[in-house]
Amino acid sequence: MPPTAPRPAEPGRRPLDPTGPAVDPTGHEPAAADLARAAARAAADRLAPPAPVGLGDVVPAPERVEPDPAADFTLPADAAVRVSPDPAARDVAEQLADLLRPATGYPLPVTDAAPAAEGLALQLSAAPGETPGTVAAGVGLGPVAGPATPGPVAALGAEGYRLDVTPDAVRITAATPAGLLHGVQTLRQLLPPAIESPAPVAARWAVPGGVIVDRPRFPYRGAMLDVARHFFGVADVLRVIDHLARYKLNHLHLHLTDDQGWRIAVDGWPGLAAVGGATQVGGGPGGAYTRADYRRIVSYAARRHVTVVPEIDLPGHTNAALTAYPQLAPDGVAPPPYTGTEVGFSYLDPDDERTYAFVADVLGEVAALTPGPWLHIGGDEAFKVPADAYARFVERAQGIVAGTGKTVVGWHQIAPAGHADGRVLQWWGTTGDDPATAEAVRRGARVILSPGNHAYLDMKYAPDTPIGHDWAGLVDVERAYGWDPGTHLAGVPADAVLGVEAPLWTESVTSLAEIEFMLLPRLPALAELGWSPRRTHDWASFRRRLAGHGPRWHTAGITFHPAPEIPWPTTGPTGLPSPRPASQPTAPTADLP
Ligand code: TNX
């Protein structure tokens, strides 16, 4: 046994013997001292108050939760994060340590997985088929209503994880690094809210005991950020990715182009970013991502197992492109830059071959920069393009996307165009019934659900919300939560639903604080619809669990809307201040349409 240093003081712990266990002056601890130390630790844990967060308090709700109140774990100052040798798993372990170090102030070294003898440790294991050594008996991925049975790691699928919390260890097991990271996000939520502090806090870092076995209901769970109406720099986008990862959302759809701005550099068409990117709603300076910026976003997202879905909106919503390249406009005349908020007036000439050369260049470059499988071609609100010309355009664009090796996604307006293998329609209607979309699904399309009256995060919460729209109605948290993606759209069965996405259009959203104000607390509602089994759906439970996140966001410095229907704690469980009413952003000024 290696020499052991005296244990550092552990804030919040109450050892029975305040002088601590004896240390052999030779540097070798006799086995008896080890035993005494373990006994003191176990006794201290028994005397400590229970973990302040319940094992079932997680958002999105896990598939299976089996609390064991006698098995709470307290993170000691000398804990290590132990991980299996796989480099991707190691990266998740580093992320876990990075999440826990600021608030705990603990060193949390990341080390290779060793036999469980070390005891107090966080262990990540990505090896398929590997099962943790001290799993609570009889827990697994059995049928919902049936008896719990141990399940192999492979049953956790591409994104599932298993979390075992015992007095000696927290273990996260998954078949993939994505699953491990989802488990890390669960563990983060099970620690006291002070874990979100950017500076060290003296707290007992307790984790409630028991087992969680969890995996998602739908494979696609996302949010969209419109960086075209207002431009948001790389740092803002990275922060949004963090918010997605927190709630196990795995796709970020970037609406990169619109009438008011073109936001991504395209080598062959430099005017797109230089001219088309130079404005935004209200006439601000706009901006555009260089290829390096975009790569940075993509790789930051990839590390968090979030896939970027780039959208080039075609053939409408193209005024910014036409300001730079008027030869693509039906009348060949450059329109003035557009800084208002109307839609449906601009379009590429669907009858000119130069349009298709342009579309092929742009989609080809964006596809080459994008590791994920999706390429979104927009297709919404091309009001001035006759239906037959529109369908021909979409069919050619679908073919161009297929030629890049990507799978095409479009707003549900593309439904009447011919089927393309694997194509995905993004539903943003408000009726729950659309024969054209249902017919496209019969021909093999899959659907991402973003119903405007539930999932549109640019809708106001209430009449007095200072920013946002109300054309799809008001979307308070209960409305954001109150629908079922599996049955929402007539003629679209659950197995045709790829998943859900919450779009944030930014005509009236001008800053990171305003983005966060519109995302939170509604984004977690959408996340739960996409992740959790339907049997867990329960507004009373959700609003109670969500309430616990206010102190977390507050501690992390994240803006949110203190929605009145959520019973936010007046003081957090650790005595942190209640969420500030100042979370409300001030109404935007000069940029208002
Ligand atoms: C409709 S939804 C649009 C966007 C607007 C949004 C505002 C969709 C595909 N198109 O162009 O920004 O409404 O809520």
C-alpha cells in the first residue's frame, strides 16, 4: 500500500473523533487504521443530514429511479474521477472534473480506472458489456411495469446510462461517451445547487443514494437559434450549447441565413458574408462566422455530444444573399438590405440555372464543414414562388443535399415536393393536423416536431413579456410542457417522429441574456418531452422538479424567466438567495422592429 497523507479536512463532515484517525508515523497505515477510518466515515455519513436533492428530482425525468436513502454518497476532498482507458470516455471524465472543481475547490484528479478498492471515487465506464462491481441488486432496464432485472450495458443504447450511488462510490456506466455525459449531467443535478458556483463554496457535497437507469424516448432532441435576424457571436452560441447539454438535448439547429443577414462565410461567394452579413434587424452591424468560427462551434458541440444542424433557408428568406449577388434575383436587381421583420417577399429565381450552381456551392461547402448527418434547406414562407416551381426547386435542392452525403431536413412546407430518401420535415404549425405532412410521412418522411403553439420559444410567456411574438399564442411553461410528441400530429405515428426541437427566432431577441430569458425555463420542458418515457409525464411533478433549477441558474449566473406557475424556492436548500426578479431582461430598445 502506498504511503497515505493525512486526510484533508472535509467541510460539512462530522467525524466522530474530531482529531481524525491516527496516521502511522512510518507512513504505512496498518489495516486497523484503515478500518477505523472507514468506520468513522460511515458513521459521519449516517449522522449527516440526508442529501438535499432527491434521486427523482432530475429533469428530464429518468426512465427508472430507485432511491436508497441509506446509500447517500458524500464527495470527499480527496476524490478522484476514475475512468476506463477509452479516450472519449476520458474526455467525459475531464468534463465531469471541470464541472465539479470550481465549486468544490477539490483537485479531482482524473485517473485510470483501478479496482474499486479505493472506494470513494467517481467511476466512468464506457466498455460495452462491462457491469459495475457493486450494483444494487435487481435493477436494470426491464419492462416498465415488470420486475426489475439487471440489464447489460448494451441495452442502454446510444445515449443511455446507469448511475449507481452507494456510500462508497458514484458510478456511471454507459455503452457510449454520449451516455456517460448524460449520466454526468444527472449527477450534476443530484449535487446541491451550490455546485453551480464559479468559486469554492463550503458545503457537504452529498449525492442521494440509489440507482438510475435511463435512456431517451426520441433520438433527436434539439433547439434552434436564429443567428440571422440578430447575429450572436461564437461565445454566445457555445453558452447555448452548454444549456442544451445540461438537459440532454443533442442537436443545435443554427438558422444561418435569412432576409436580414447571411451568417456563414462561403469561399466561392465571399459577398455573402461580407455584404449579406453586414446588417440585422433594426440595422445593427450584424456579422458572420468564418469557417474557423463555425468549426469551433461544431467541435465544442461535438465534445458535448451535440450535433450541429446548419440551415441555409431556400428559396425564400434570401434577401441578404440577393443584396450581394443580384444575378440570383428574378429581376436581376440588387434589393436594399432588409432590417425589418416581414417575411415571404424574397426568393431565388427557381427558373435560372445559376440558382442551382449557387445552391450546390453553398450546400457543398456547408456540408463539408459539418460532421453531423443533417443539412437543413429551410423551405418556409416562399410566398412569391408558384407551387409547381417551388416543388421543382425543393426536389433539386433535395438532390443536391443527397449528393453531399447528408440527409435533408426542411420546414414542413416542403411536404408536397417529391420524396427523397430519409428526408425529415420539421413541423412548425399550430393545428396538429396537416394532410400534406401526413402524406409525406406515408411516403417515408420522418418528422421533427416544433409546434408553434408549444415549442416556439420566441412566443411570449404572457401578455406583458417584454420581448417575443404572440402569433402562435402565448407559451407559458405549462403550455410548453403540455403536449405529447408521440400523438401530436394526425397521421404521424410515434415511430415516424424523429424527435422534438424548440426554435428561438430572434427578431426581438438581441442579447445573450434575452436568449436565456426565452429559453429558461421552457427549454427543460421540451427536453423532458423528448427524453422521458410518457408514463413519467406529470405537470405537478415537473413544476416541482423544475423549481429546483432556479437556484442552480441563479448560482451559475444564467438569466431566466421566474415564471409564476413554478414554485421557485424562496431560499435554496443551501441558503442561497432566491432567484432574482432582476432575471427579467429590460425591453430591447433601438433594435425593436
Ligand atoms: C415564422 S416558423 C418563420 C420565421 C419567423 C417566425 C417568427 C418558420 C419556419 N418561419 O421566419 O422568424 O415565424 O415566429
